[in-house]
Amino acid sequence: MAQFASAQPDILRAFLGQAWSILRLAIPVTCTRAGLVIMMTVDTAIVGRAGTVELANFGISLPPQTVAFVIMVVLLSSAGVLISQAKGAGELRQCGRIWRIGLAVGFLAASLVGAMLLPSERLLLALGQTPELATAGGVAVRIWAASLPGMALYAGTTIFLEAIGRPIVGLVIVILGNLVNAALCWILVYGHAGAPELGAMGAALATAAARWLMAATAIGYAITMADARQLGVFDRIGRPWPVVAKILRLGLPLSIAGGVETLSFFALATYAGWLGPAILAAYQISLNIMTTVYMVSIGVSVATSVHVGLAVGRGDRRGIAIAGWSGTAVIVALTGLAGLVFGLLAGPIVTTYTDDAVVVAMVLAAVGIICCNFVVDGLQAVLLNAARGVADVIVPTIMFVLSFPFVMAPLGYWLGPQGGMHALVGGDPTAAAVAGLLWSAFAGLSLASLLVALRFAVLTGRPPKRI
């Protein structure tokens, strides 16, 4: 009994120490990911001031490239898992080699997905958008497609630097990219400094240019690090196929998981587009706010995955459990705090996006469900990455397929376009439609969080094994 009592403080100290370590890594990682979303936030705010129609054009262009972006980053994050496991095992020279192989895989994948997005107007028309919305949004989608390989190079290099314990570099670069993006967006959207007034297309062009600049800067830093040779940055690649196979084995299932989740959110945006530009604009603003907070979740999930991977490399089963559940506790605390802040400041925050009173009213009516989504969105991200840290990917992917295409998307169709939410709560039909879409997201995210939590609990009872 005394031995059990003495073990409890040790576990608590380990838990708190791991939570603090995760938080220290998560802060710069979160700021880096937030920087990527801040680009979208700045774009959305600037385009929103150009008018509701331009905001709808911009909003409908985001989901296709977001699907591609998520698939690509999840694939590249698999290389980060391998790098953290190699570092945990003391195999430092493998880190740079895995990075370069991962970059090649990510670049090729991004180029392929970008090519698939080129017939964007036909894609949007097939999804039921109006010809006007499909034409204007389609141009922006094609610009996003051209920027995806650059984003892959930046993301892959940043993930490498985070895995070896240098997350500040990616943060500095994304700050530079945001400054460039904001300036170009202001010029190209409104037609300042003699440039043509391009609206939504101008915002996409600005962000594409910033992405390629960030890629060049990140790679330039990685190859000029003082210890680049010790990390194997210049070592011969040799036979890349075993590493490629591991990246694909880890990345493809979770890319499918991330893809089906993002496609389900794309379905909700499509439903919003059917209901008109005002509802689409309100949904886009709500989603952008959720996505901004989700950057905190990505930071914590990356940090959790790194710490789980290090524990796997050490063969430390208890360390795996402590890392995963510590990350879970951290994200609940942070997203809960974010919900409190947004609840208090919702009015000023929403009016930075648009001065359309109808759109503002619809978003403010959904503040409660937006805050709830902060928490469950964070939970599913962190738990999924904890499972990925121990190379468990197939079962979580099945869980995501059950949660999003089979629950969230059909529920959103009923609550939104079919008027189910209005039938349940009454009131303003337009506000009810926006809330219905967001409640369907809550249902899918909550189910995914619960299922993956149960899966990780099972995994922590097994001996750790490197992929």
C-alpha cells in the first residue's frame, strides 16, 4: 500500500513534467501553424471588406485546397514521426536523410493533387454551385493548386526542424511570410499601387507567392545549419524505398482520415453555398475562427506525437501513455480557454471579418456551438496524433470514416439545406441553418474524439514497437 502511495506522486510529477514539455514545444509549433491560418484570416478579412460576393467567391475556393493541404501535411508529418523515433533511438544521421526523402514524397504528392484541382470550375459546378460562383472561385482554386508544392517544401522542412527540437525557425519564417502576404493581399485585392483590382483572386495570388518564399527560406536554413552534416543532411540517400514505404504506410491511411474529415467540412461549405452567399459567408467566418483555434490543437498534437515517438524510440511504454494523456489534458485546457475568450469578445472579432449586419448576426447566434467545437476538434487532433506516434493508423482511419462521411456530412445535410435545425429550434431560418451545419460538425468531431480515445487507451497497454 505504501509503495502504491509513493508511486502516485512519481506518476503525477511525470505527467506534469511531460505536459510542460509538450506545452513548451507546442507554443512555437502552434504559433507557426497559426501563422499559416492567419494568412487565411487576413485574406478573408481583406476580401470580406471588398464585399459579400467576393467573400463568397473566396470562401468557396478554400475547401478544395484545404483538403489537398491537409492530405499533404498529414503525409509529411509521418516523416516527422520517423525522425522523432530515430532521434529517440540516438540515430541522428538518419534524421536528415528521412527529411530529404519526405520532401521528395511531399513535393510529388502536392504536384499530383494540385494537378487534380486544375479543372476547378467543373468541380464546383458538379457540386451544385452557381456558374458565377464556380467561375470566380475556380480561378482562385487553380492558384491555390500552383502553390501546393511550395507549401509541401515549407511544411516538410518545418516538421523536420520541429522533430529535432528547433521549432522557432519555422515560426520566424511564417512571420516573414505573413508580412509579405498581407502587403500583397492589400495591393492585389483592392488594386492599390497601380495593380489591378482582383478581389478573391488577388488574395490567392498573394498567399501563393508567400508560400513559395517560405519554402525557399526554410530549405536555405536547413542546409546551412552548423550541425547539418551531423544530422545527415548531406549524406547519400542510398536506397530510399524502405523509408518511402514507411512514410506511405503511416501517412496514407491518416491522409485518408484527414481527407475524409476535410471533405466532410467541404460538404458543409457546399450546403452553405446552396443556401446563398450570406449563409456561405457566415459559415466561412465561423469555420475560419474554428480553424484559427485549431492551430493550437495542431501545435499540441505535433508536440504530443513527437513525445510519443521519442518514448517509442526509447521503448518506454509508460512514457507513451503519459505523453498521450498529458497532451490530451493540455488541449482541453487551452481550447477551453480559447472558448472563454471568444465568448467574451465575439462581437469585435466577428466584425473584423465583415460589416454585413445579417452575416454578423448569424455568426453571433452560433457563438456557443463554435466554442464547443473548439474543444472536440482539439481532442480528435491530439488523440489521432498520439496514436500515430505509436504507428497505429488503420483503426483510427476507420473511426474517422465512420465519424465524418457517415455522421457529420449527412447530419449537416438534414440540419442545413433540409431545414432540420429550423424545425427543431424555430427562429430565424438563416441563423438556424448556420447553427445546424456547426452542430453537425460537433457531432462528427465528438464521435471521432471518443473512438480514438478508446483506441489509444488500448494501445498504451501494448509493448512499444518502432515502425
